[in-house]
Amino acid sequence: MGMGEVGVVLGETGGFGDPWEGVDAGAVARAAREQGERAVAGVGDMAAYLDAQVADASHREVIGPLLDGGGASGVVVRRGVVIGSWGGSGAGGDGVQRDEERAGAGGGHRP
């Protein structure tokens, strides 16, 4: 699943009903926009960021490669369906994909 794919069903929803029932789509879009503007400071250099985060931990070794962070990203899932998302899985970009923009791409958005 790529970021910005509103309407994607994550596994079986179990008949939980309409994920948009009772949801203020404008509030979801505002929350996505606000969260997209809240990138974590310092993740552009992930090695230095993690060193600072685990400086007092007993197990400091990182196993595997590190990728430097980009903008903020995340999803809003309700009843097993993605109803909002922002950012992307790779570094770069503006960090925000607005609900209105996804709606035009056939993302399953409801007004």
C-alpha cells in the first residue's frame, strides 16, 4: 500500500460497517495536514538521531541498514479501512497528501 491510498481495506473488516459513518471528513483532512507538518527534528541523519535516542540504553547496537528520514507520514484507519494519510514512504516531498487531493484520484473519499 502506498501512502495516499484512501479506501484501501486492510485485511478483513469483519462487517464493521461504513468506515465513514459519523466521520467528519474535513476534520480528518485537517488532522492529516497538521500532522504532515510535524516532522521529527533530526531524522535527516538517522544514525546521529538514534545515537542520541539510545545513549542511556544498555543495548545500543543497530542491526541492519539505516535510512535517513524525510517528512512526516502516517495513516488514519477506521474499521479496517484507510480513511486518511499523509506523507510518503520515502524521503522528500512536502510530507502531506491532503484528503481532497486523494479523493480526485479515486481513493474512495466521501464528502
